[in-house]
Amino acid sequence: MDLRFFAELVGTMILVLLGDGVVANVILKKTKGVNGGIISITAGWAFAVTIPVFMFGNISGAHFNPAVTLALASIGKFPWEDVPMYLIAQFIGAFIGASLVLISYYDHFKLTEDKSIKLGVFCTAPEVRNLKSNFITEFIGTFILMFAILGIGAYPLAEGISPIAVGIVVWGIGLSLGGPTGYAINPARDLGPRLAHFILPVPNKGDSDWQYAPIPVIAPICGAIVSAFIYNMIF
């Protein structure tokens, strides 16, 4: 098996484990970090991205995001024949990462009565449910993410510190644009854990909200691809 497959799988697993983990720490009952707020969550997600990028960037390119993989392939910076391998690894890794969060916080899931909070550990949901607006928000967030990834990777200034730079970008997107939808900006990060919530024995869980599920999958892919074409056209 290609080593890049395992790099993308383990990297995405770490990303989701730490990212969903900080959400669990902040919103589930009786945790050490309960009510830690948006700063804790956005910082946790930024670190969750930075760490595996440092670990696996030299092996797989550290995509950990189907939207990034598809966008790079769309502008000829990644071979299409490798896209299925990357996407499969990313979704499997995300599912495993979410499963480990459930194991780690199982007692706290049992203590938390609100079913929507339990689902919120695994995947995103809009604060105001307007699918058109939700799509636009996720599109914009991923557009900025992809534009930044291409810009950071294009210049020697970022060499060696690019994982930190990407982490800062994710932190900034979360702080500035995360309010309406929870900033999925990554189809694997949302769909893999949502599937884990659906399949796994989460204590007293509710619905997995499949009606909303297409938004954090389709919008990030569209945003990333459009961003990559525009960046490539300009620069």
C-alpha cells in the first residue's frame, strides 16, 4: 500500500481527533474545559491542523481535506489517478478520529442530555438554518483556505513554517467566519464524523441531521476548486 495513503489516513485521524476533541471538551458536561468558548475551539482546530501537517507534509503533501485534493487536481497540481486513494484515506481517517473522541469522552456523552450538543461534537450545524446562506458561508471559508494554501506554498518566505501559517489561516477562518455554520471547510471532517455519529453507539443520541449534510460537503469542494482556478489564473 502507498505510504501516502497511510499519511493521509493518520493525518486526518489526528486532525479530527484533536479538532472534535476540543469541541467535546468545551461543550460536553463535566469536562475540564467545559464552557471554554470559541477561542478554545478555534485554537484547538488550528493546532489540530498544524500538527499532522508537520508530521506528514513531506510524505503526502498533507491534504487531509477532499476539497484541497480535488482543487489541486483541477488545476493540474495533483494527479487525478491518485485522487480516489487520498479521498478514501481522508474519510476513513476522519471516521476513526471521531470514534476515538467518542471513546475518550464516553462518560461525558452519557452525562449530556442535549442531543444537538452531542451531534455538535461530531459535525457542523448552522446557527440559522438557511441552506443558501449556509452554502455561501462554507464556500467563502473554503475559498479563503484554498487561496491561502496556494499562496503560502508558492513563496520561499513560508518554507519551513508553512504548517504554522496554515494553522493560523484555519484559526482566522474559525474566529472570523465560523459563527454561522461552524466552518466545516472540509468534507471529510464533517461527513466522516457524522457517519460515526450515525453508526456508533453514542449514548442517547438523536438524529444525525442528514438533511444538512450535503452543505459541508459540496460547498467546500466548490469553494476550493473556484479558488484554485482564480489563484492559478492570477498568479
